[in-house]
Amino acid sequence: MFKDYAERRALEQKVKQEGRLPPGQSVTLKFPILHYGPVPVYETLDNWTFRVFGLVEEEVTWTWEEFMQLPRRKVVYDLHCVTRWSKFDTVWEGVHVRDLVEQGLIKLKPEAKFCIQHCEFGYTTNTSLDAVLADNFLLAFKYDDKPLDPEHGYPLRGLMGALPGQKSDTDRYLWKGGKWIRGLEFTAQDRPGFWENAGYNNIANVWREERYSGGFF
């Protein structure tokens, strides 16, 4: 236990000196599990689909097999949770939305300004279009070179991280990526999701410590 404490403290000092620890955050060596509602169980992915709709020139629905054929990236992210833990240098693999746009696999209409992530059980979360197209958002299906654990979003999750050593205006708290994601809806108007309607900040910038929208927490 003391070894873990010493390791965590040493890492915390290191990332502080590097300017990678946002205000109000503490380093964790674990990967805490936080979500609302049950964990979905997938006995098979034969009927799984991912839908892209809203302000697009053509609605698209991919099967799991088709989704696995999309261009993919392997990335390293720092993760910052609104509950004040941060985990550093995590390795992920998945599909980057901007790659799909640039390759014409998603064709956005000019009036698209926001993106709503639709997940299992009707859960949603919202971001501006620039955030979902930024390098620090991923549709992730692997963590640490393995498929996601069910509690972390298997088979696919939206992932909002921060690029190590690169402060960005699109760095968001982790809840802005939805677990068990099933689709992206592009809209002209913003539409707050589950936690945003429950009092969490609509933007959630980690460097400005935008955690909550009201004073009741």
C-alpha cells in the first residue's frame, strides 16, 4: 500500500511540473468505474449497429463488422473525471470522427454545429462539433490493446481525453464521452444530455474547472 502511495505521489508531482494536471484533480493509478444505470450485456454483436444521423447528407448505419473496417487510430490520452481523479498516459484504439468526415464516410451539412452521443438505455451527452472532431475524442473499442471491459463501455464508447502535454480548449471531463455508444446525431442547436440536465456544466472544460452549472453540489 505504501509503495502505491509513493508511486502515485511521485507521478502527481511529475504531471504537475509538466502542466498536465488540471485544477482540483488528483492522480489515480487505478481506473475507477462510474456510470449511471445498468451495464448492458451483449451475448453477440450480430445485431449491434451504429447510426449516424441528423444534419448529414445521408444517414449511415454500420454493423459491428462494418464498423471494424473503418479507419482507426491508436492514441494516448490523459483522462480527467469530474469526480476529481485523473489517469495519465492511457492507450486506446478506435475510430476518429474527423477521419470519417475527411474521407467522406460522414457528410455533414453546413448547419451542423453540435453532436449528441446516443448510448444504450436512452442515455445521451452533448458536445460542440469542434470538440467531437478534435484529436482528443475517439470512438474507442480497445483499451491497453484489449477489448473494453463491460463496465468501461464494451463494445464501443465515446472517449473524451486530453493529449499529453497539449492543453486544448476541447479538453473535456470524461463524462462527455458516452459508454455503450450506439450513434451520433448532428444538430444545429445544442441539446443537453443526462448529466447536463442534472446540473453538470454543459461545456465541461477541465482547465477552467467547469464541473457544475449550479451551486447545489
